[in-house]
Amino acid sequence: MSTNDLKTEQGNAVEPLLPIEKKLIGYSLGLGIVLLVILVTINHLFPLKL
Amino acid sequence: MSDIAVRSAEGAVAKGSLTEDWLAVVIGVLVFALALFSLGGTDLLGWAVSTSVYTDVSTALAPIAKGYAALGGLGALLATYASLLVVLTAGVAALGGDVKRFVLAFSVVFAIAYASWIVGSYAYVAAVTPAEQQKFGISWSLKLTNEGGFIVALASGLVIGNFFPRLAEWLKEAIRPELYIKVAIVILGATIAVTAAGRLNLASAVLLRGVAAIVEAYLIYWSVVYFVARKWFGFSREWSVPLASGISICGVAAAIATGGAIRARPSVPILVSSLVVVFAVVEILILPFLAQTFLWQEPLVAGAWMGLAIKTDGAAVAGGGITESLIMAKAAAEGIKYQSGWILATTATVKVFIDIFIGIWAFILGYIWTNHITPRADKAKVSEIWERFPKFILGFVVVFGISLWLATGTTPEIAKALPAAAGEANVFRVIFFILTFFSIGVLSDFRKLWQDGFAKLAAVYVVSLFGFVIWVGLLISWLFFSGIKPPLAS
């Protein structure tokens, strides 16, 4: 094990983002924001009563 | 790259008959089961050593139970060391480790780590309130609480890891932070259940809010960090996946699980893991003190923040422990005395929720990679979800479930005796925390940040962590936990 792999990596040509990667990023982020909004709304509508 | 870090990371994915995860379950459940004997009047763990704040070191140590007072502090310390040595040596033998080296290395690790803990309990370090200072006859203190010993243990490890590399290398067989913290988390299940049983509605609210942590870590953090690594820093897919997982989810385990899922070369997630540990140390040294200063009036926000912002299970849960001590000390100085356990329970809950989905997320990535990005014969299989599931969580759930049932579903006598039993198990949880802090310190070789190639990797980490992860974690913790306070101590 050495850092050679890492040095080699940085000398390689940049791999462009594939459409499926863009989909993965976009869908994940979109779904995450929607779910968070839903959870925040639930949290707001049903606040914890101590 | 530190060989110790490599070995430690490889240990997390050992493919032998017994993994560190299962070993953590066995040891954690064993401690819990022995503690439960006290419910029937047989105290099997009362000899374990506990440390009090002191000015005269000869008064610092004592057995946890008065029934074992004859042992004395030193006797209790030796008994605790011997029992841990026997159990852990058997475990390391089952893992296929070097038993002879482990025995020697663990003896030194335990000695330095527990000595650090004792130093942290010195009144000038630990005393918090003016009343405590008066009790010990001192005019000032660092006010770190006795859990400041965790910071001392971390600092001791950092000194060894960075200035005494030969000693660090010699200790490596016993430098197992992942094993130690997993045992601690399994044992923590009992303490959390006892804490939760007192206020079930608050506990269920904390659990429900743990769902938000999953959404945040996997869907928001991961996608943004992956984009930053790929688009802004030009890393390949093979590097970007473990890097995004390490920064977003839970450090070492996630980097290795997702790296394996996309069929990355084994060296890639291991190199990423070594960086995760270094940054986790930086976070432990900064975030709990920020939380004490700015979030002491919102204790559960602080607890959730530690779980969301600090990567690696060990650092996060340990950071939650320090945060709890610091915030409770600050609140006590203001005349507010919270029940202990709630802040740490919030951190642990958030972290456990995040861990549960590692296997599923690794499978999703593996499916996309092996079918669409680099199609290959050995496609991702559903069985990998179970293979990559962090099994120590099962131990935590079992211990939590049994403890909660004993606290709420049995006789009042058992429910009344349970906190003492959980308290005895908790002594070992604290010791495994100390070992975790020390081990993380030893693994954190800051010199690697200046090695060729690491600077760009570290730059992704710095940009993502300090530019995004910490602050989004704080925002979401605030949205879900602000205004929720731990119960006051009676």
C-alpha cells in the first residue's frame, strides 16, 4: 500500500460526468430535499408535547 | 499512508469466520448479561474500576460497588485490566490476530489510556462549579468535567501517532478504534433504554427525528460531495464514491462498503479512510467546545449535530459524550441540572440510524455501477445488503430492547434495580470510549496531509466538511431538535 495510486489518479485525464451520474446526483438531491420538507412539515404539525 | 490505519480499516471488513462487528456484539452482550445478574442480587461486575475527581491521586480510584471495597482502587484497576485483557485476547485470537503482540500492545494501550483518564479527573482539569472548586480547595480549573479525560487520551494518542511512529507501529495490534467503539455502542443500548424509559414520548420523538439524519446523510450530503469531488476537483468515479461516502455517511465503514460495492481497488477506500480519521479528530477537538459555547441552551440540537457532523462512529459518539459533559457543566453553572444521558443518546441514535442504511446505499450504488457505468459479470447482488450491514447494530438493538422491556414491562422491583445494573455495564462503556479516543489519536498521522497526492483529497474534505456538511447538519439539527430539552434531574 502506498500513495502511488493517488498520485497516478491525479495524473489521469478527467472523466466527464455521465448522464446516469447526473441523474443519481439530481434525483438524490431532489428526493432528499422533498423528504426533508415533508419531515419538517410533520415536525411542525405534530410538535413534541413534553 | 500509515500502515496502522490500513490494518485498522482492513479489520473493519475482515472476511473470517468472526468479524469485528460480531465480536463487538459478543463482548457487548456479555458485559450486559453479567451486569443483569445484579437484578437477582448477585453482583458480578462490582469490582470494575471507576474514577472520581480528585486532588489526592490515592483517592481517585475505587471499585464501582461498595461490596468490593476491600479490593481497593488499585485492585479494581488491575481486575478491570485483567478481565479486559482476557476477553479481548480471546476475541483477537478468534479474529486471527497476533495474540502475543496483542497482549503486550494492549497492556501498554490500557496503561496509557487509563492514565490519561486519571489525569483528566484531576480537580484542576475536571472541577466545574464553584461549589466543586470549593470542595477541592482550588481557586481555578479548566472545567472540562471528568470526561475531559477523553481529550487527554486523544492527545496522548496524537503525540504517539505523530512523534513516536515506531511505538505507534508496535502498538498497532491493539489499536482497534472500530472494535472498541462498537462494543461501547452495544453496551450503550442499556443506558439509552434506561434513560428513555423515564420519558418514552421524548425518546420516541428523538427516534422519529433520526429518520431526518438518514435523508440528510445519504441523499443530500452524498450527492453534493460526489458532485464536488467529480466536477470541481476532477476525481474519477472510483475515488469519488468512497470519498463522498466517507465524508457524508460514517467514515471508514461507509467508504469501504461503497468502495467494495462499485468494485473499486481495495487501496482506494482505505486511503480515504485514513483521511477520514484525521479530520474526525479535528472535529472532536473543535465541535464539542463550539456546541458548549453556542448551543448549551439547546442540548439535543448539539447532540444531533455531533451525530450528523462528525464522521466515523467512534469519533461521533465519543464527541457526543464530550458534548454532553461540557453542556451539562455549563448548564449546571447556570443553575440548570439536566438528566444525564439524553445528549449522548441523541448522538448515538442519529449515528445508528445513519449506519443502518449503509448496506442498502452500497447496494444501490453497486447496482448502478455494475449495470450501467462499468458493466461487468459480477453484478451487485441483493445479498450484499446483509453482507455490508453493520452487525454490531443488532447487538445494540437487542440490548436496548431487553433493557426497555425490563424497565417498562416487568415488576417495579426490577425496573428500580435496572439503572444500577446498567450503571455497572456503563463503567465498561466508558473504558471502551477511553480506548477509542486513544486509538483514534494514534491512528491520526497528520504528516500524511503533506504527502504527495493527499493535498487534493484533503481539499475535497475541507471544502465539503467546513463549507457544507457541518453547517447543513447544524441547520437540520436545529429544525428538528430546537426547543426540545432533556428532562431536569430530580
